[in-house]
Amino acid sequence: MGDNEEKFDAILISIARQHEGGIEELLDTFFGFLRRKTDFFAGVGKEKAEKMVLAKFREHQKIAQAKIKAEEDARRAEEEAAKKRKAKKAESGPKIVELPDKDEEEVPAAKTPKKSEDTKPAKEPTPPTEESKSKDQDSDSETDPEEKGKLRPNSGNGGDYDHYKWTQTLGEVDVHVPLKASFPVRSRDVVCNIQQSHLTIGLKGFDPIAKGPLNGKVKVEESFWTLEDKKLVVIHLEKINKMQWWNKVIDSDPEINTKKVQPENSKLGDLDLETRGMVEKMMYDQRQKEMGLPTSEDQKKQDMLKKFMEQHPEMDFSKAKIS
């Protein structure tokens, strides 16, 4: 990897788009090329070849997971900062304090009355029922008119519809579309058109199962689909805006309540030192931006300019603008 990581993207995207079978067919082409045109399998040996492939897979998987965790941490930091700003604003507002009446202060405390037959014991609290629990859980929808009628997210922070279900993270969306066909479906029978702002999925010769504008823009070159068990299409969409939860995949579908989304906790301690440093830097820069303060890069530039000014006192920096 490095500066040349995206050097062959245009060529690889062109190759990938010619594989209707999705990522599985693309991998088959790559390994077929290594088998036919190189000595990868014959020259390096089975164990070394497997080790090499697995090492590269884990390397890129770790980078992808670290990126997702960094985005989730940044989002949580943003939410926490928003809560603090809201609390601070509430504290600074006017407060009304009820003062006791002067006459009431002089009245001595009343004696505790003796228990009589007319005195009824306090009623024991009734344990919450399942119905009351569900009402409490949906209290946000009742108090906030904008959330009324929206679906509760599924366990994957997406939605379950009759024609498909979907899950999401801050950076990705996965759509699972069952194909209710009376025949074993092959890749060439599937129609899946992924565009930056539009999605179409279905079978050739039939009406689309899902079709319409997407809830957000996606990276077409990093999105793909696969056919599983000849009856299920799984579509992977890579979001462009990785700081926003989708409330639906296609605009015509019902919305989910994104306030109920529950992202997985990120553990910085599970990352290696290099990746952890990168994640912490991203979180720090995000907090600085929220507070209107310079990021780590801005501070670095300011320090360099300050050092230069100290080394050249003869120069006039009164009109210099530090950005």
C-alpha cells in the first residue's frame, strides 16, 4: 500500500463492472490469472501462498474496521459535545425558585397523626407490564411529532420490510433481497444497477423488487452485489457521507427512527499502536472542529509560523494571517 494504492483503480473498476456474478466471480478471475500466468501456486508453495493471501486480507480488514470505529467514535464525540452544549445552555437560562411564605415559616411542624381505621395504607406500586414497557420505549415517538409513525430499527440499525431487509453502519449499508422465484436463480438472471444516487434490483423479465432514489449517495466503485444460495441477493453500498445514519435505503420505503439506532461500542484498546494513534487523532480533530478550535494540522502550521517569526524578528508579521 502507500501512495500508489489508488493507481490502478480505474482499471480494476472497469474489470469489476464486467463481473455480473459480483465479488465472488471477480476473485475467481484474479486467482485464475495467478494460476495461468504466474508461478504463484507452483513457485511459492501451498502454505506460503495461503499465508500471503490471508495476511493481505487481514491487513486490509484491520484498516477497514479501524476506519469504521474512528467514524463511530467521532460521531459519539459529536453527540456528547452536543449534549454538553445543550446542558450548558439550560443552566445559563433564567430559573424560577419558589420561596416559602413568611407566615408558613413560623408555623411549627405538625405532629404525626395517629393511625386510625380511616387511614388507608399507601398502595403498592404495580409492576410494569409488557404493554407499558412498549409504551415507554415509544415515548419519543409520542412526544416528538416528527418521529411519529417511524419504524423501530432492527438489530442491525436498519429496517425489515416485506420485500427486503437492510442493516447499516456509519460507513456502509447492506441490503438482503430474497428472490421469490420458482427456478434456481443464476447471476445472469439478476438485474442489479447500483448508481451514485439510485438503485434497481430484480429479476430479468419481471418487475423490479426495489427501485428508486437512494437515501444518500454511495461510492459506486466500492459497492457491489453477490448471489447467495441461488435465492438471495446481498447488496453492499459504501456511503459517501460517513457521519450520517440512513433512515431508509430507497426514498419510497418507510422510514426508521434513527434516534433509536444503537451503534456497537468501539474499543481503542483492541487496536495496535499505529492504528490507535490514527483513530485518536481523528477524534481529537473532530472535537476541535466542533468547538471552533484549530485541528492538529492547524496547530502544527501555527507552531511552524511562530518559530519562523522568532527566528526572523527583523520581519514585520503584523498583517500576517494564520490559518
